[in-house]
Amino acid sequence: MAVITAASIAADVDRLARALVSRRVAPGDRVAALLPNGAPFFVAGLAAARCEATFLPINWHLKAAEVEWITADSAAKVLIDADTYEGLLASAPADVGLPTGYPSPALMFYTSGTTGRPKGVLHPSTDAVRLGTVQEMLATMWGFTADDVHLLCGPAYHGGPGGYAFNHLFIGATVVIQPTWSARHWLQLVSEHRVTTTFMTPAHFIRILEVPDEERAAYDVSSLRLIIHGAAPCPVDVKRRFIAAVPSAEVYELYGASEGGATRISSKEWLERPGSVGTPWPNVDVKVDDAGLIWIRPPGGVGFKYHNDPDKTAGAWDGEYFTVGDVGHLDDDGYLYITDRASDMVIRDGVNIYPREIENALHAHPAVIDCAVLGIPDPRHGEVLKAVVETALPIDAEHLAAHVRLHLADFKCPEVWEFTDQLPRDPSGKVRKRDLRATATGGAPGRSGDGRVS
């Protein structure tokens, strides 16, 4: 656990920035970081900002080949990880003529791609004025002040948890960093540090509510005034119970993606409209087309592009509006409801996972004839991954799970497996995942080797 402010890490930020410049990091370059939750992650991000470089956080759970793809595709000038961080600090020259610097990091994120390769999300060309304005608007929208104490309890490499922590550092607030998630540790940190704000996911809510009421009541969480949650749908019952468990806090839900923010809804509004994700952010517009696809217009109609993928970028935009493939509707008062996802994306514990990447890994196994990976509902994780597999010879789920883990991060490995003689297909030959979802029971009987893999 670490407690930081921009001032407390300023000296290390300056040292690391000088070390980066000495390694020819120039304005506009990309600085990648493979760092767990801790002060070094934020030192790296702010050092990249000092160099007027784009900061690229990478999920440190990824395997080496996955990291190599991202660093190569992004053309990152430097990769900072736990093995190189201290050496970089120690190597900082006395004076390298640092650029003026950005007030906060310009961020680039890689999202798992539907084609099986992660895609970088790049926002408009950055400058110090624009970055400062965006940070000020975000802080104003949420009412953040320098007096706030923010608890980072999700992965810093994720745009929500990391982005809101950076915003608090920008305004001079304190950030308490939880290295790894634990519901009891979260309660302890809120109580000990008088935490006022935090960003969470529904999975966090579920774990906290699993702590017995009497034990939970022993922690004083009355300092909490604002809890923002997003990244995954929240079951209505879970949210009602969580709102009741933290009566001092306004529990705001937001809807958006790495591509851009869209809507938000307060506790009071949500209790009146359970299941809604709210109304648009300031200067944002949301519309739903005749097919139910949700379109978002960012401020000024200026938004992201997918790095090295002009076709995917063109497919996401229609004039000044973009879509990430979600389906929903607006009620008469302009409140948005998400009803489905047009893509196959699975959201497990707030983490976006695209089945195509896992299917590609399974197809590389010589015993696999065909396969389909999909998300199925789970009360604790929101969704978990299920693989339905046709094989040329008998093979068990544990063997295929080990094969997937050899190539992909562990969180991308299916937990539920079913073996079948034939996958359902439409007349064009495409696997009918809708049929699989309709009949999935989280381990329905199949040909052999069915069940869960931990």
C-alpha cells in the first residue's frame, strides 16, 4: 500500500523524465509501462508527461508474446517494468533539457481486438492546454478537490481506475493505492485514511457485500462521499444493497469505454430508474439508431482512432458519432438503457475480453477441429468464459486450459468447458453463438470432459 500526492513523487518524476530523455524519448513518442499498482506506475505516467510523450499502460498479467505485440505495434520507445524502474531512476543525468511537459499524461490504451489482436486506442493529437482543460473538466464534473483522498482499488493500467487516480493527482489530492484487491483491505483503507472518493466495478460491490454485516459495520466508511462505478453491468439487486451499505456516498454509475465517456447516473436517479446508465456527460450527445445501436458524439465531435487500423476506425464512426457496438434504448426523459452488445465481447470482473483471441489460441491446438467461446452469466464475476469445442480425439478440459494459458493471460482462459460433436451453424456456416448462449447453463452436459477449470 502506498499513499502519494503529485508533490510527494515529484522528485522521482523529474529523475525518471531525465532518464527517459537521455534514452532519446522525444515529444510525441510512446512510453510503455508494465507495472503493478504502486507509486512507480504514477511516477512513470507523470514522467512521460514531463517528456510530452504518450503514456501506454500495459496489463502486467499478459504473457511475454502479448506484451511484445503491443510494444511493437505501438512503436513504444521505452518499456518500463519492475526490473528496469530503479535502474532508470539511478541512471538519470543531471540535466538533459526537459520539454515544458504536459500537466497530465496523454494516454493510449490497447483493447483486445475482435480479430484476435489487441488494438491501440489513440485520442486526438495532444497539447498541454487541451490536456489541462480535459483534466479540469473531469474534476469539475465530479466535484473533485485537493482535499479529497482517493482510493485506487482497481488495476491502474485500466482507463477507469488509473485515469481517475491521475485526475486526483492533477488537482493536488491524495491517492491511496491498494496493491491487490481484497474487500476487507478496502474497508480497512477507507476507514484508516478517511477516503472520500473511489472508482469501482460491480465485482467489487459483490465482494464487499459478501463480508458479514456485523464485520463490515466495524469499519467506519462514513468519509466516503462519491463512488464511481463502471466497466460492467451491475445487477439491480447488488446495486440496491450496495447503495444501502454506504449511505454517506453518492454512488454514480458511468457508461463509456477507452474510446470515450458517454453517460452517468446518480444514486437517486438510478433508484427511480433501475437499470439505466443515465444521461450524457456535459458536451456529449448520445443517440440510438433504428437497429438499437448506441452512438456517442464526444465534445466537438473530435475523437479517437484505432492505431494502425483505418478500416476498424472507419467502421466505428458515422460523422461525428462513434459506436462500440452496444445496443440499447433511450426513455422519454433521455435516460439510456443498455440491453445487449452487438459484439461478442465478454466483461469479466470489469475486464473486456474478446472471444476471438481465445478461439485463435484453441484453433492452434492440433486436437481442436472447431470451437466457440462466449460469455455466460455469473453471480460473482458478471460473466465468465465458456468454450464449446469440437475435437478430433478425446482430450480433457484441463489440457486445453493449459494450452490457452501458455499463449494468453490467465484471465482469458475459459472456466467452463463443453465438448460437442457439432457446433450449431447458420446457413452461411457461421457458428450460432446466440443458440449457445440460450442453452448455456454454466457447464451443461456434453460429450465428455465438461465442467469448470479453476
